[in-house]
Amino acid sequence: METETLSEKNRITKKQPKTKLALVLGGGGQVGRAWLSGLISKLIEDGVQLQKADLIIGTSAGSQIGSQLALGTLDLKNPPSAPVTYIDFSSSQLTHSHSCIR
């Protein structure tokens, strides 16, 4: 078994900086994108410095919002709105143009 000296341990830990603040964002399509934009806008307005997160992780809509936040391109004054029109796929009255099965 190999033993490490204290200087070797310090050298290894210096290469990997510790994450102090991580922002994790979920998905949710267009509605999730609108919801996340509103949430982030309000948090930033209240003084939470999300842009300074050491790590930003997101899935689906969260990855889009997270990358825009990290790049500084997220438009907080004009967040995306939720879609106005929905298709009820549970309805038995779907036309062939809405159906995946032809």
C-alpha cells in the first residue's frame, strides 16, 4: 500500500478547486423556460447573485436558461411567456393532422 505525504495531498487538492455555489435548473419545455426565467429574475432582483455560481447545471429548458445566465445573455426584462395554445393529446377527438399514427 502506498502512502502519500502531506505535500502530495496538498498538491492534489490544489488542482481541484472546491465548488462553493451550484445552481441546478430543471426542465419543463416552454412553460418551464418561462417559469425559470421568472424565478431567476426575481432572485436576482432580490440580490441573489446567481451569475456568480461556480457551477450551473440544467436539463432541457434549465440547460438553455443556465447557459444564457452563464453567458450573460438572459433577457430578464422580457422573459419568454408560456405558450397560449395547447393541444389536448388525451382527447379522443384528435384529427389525423395531430395524430402521430397515420
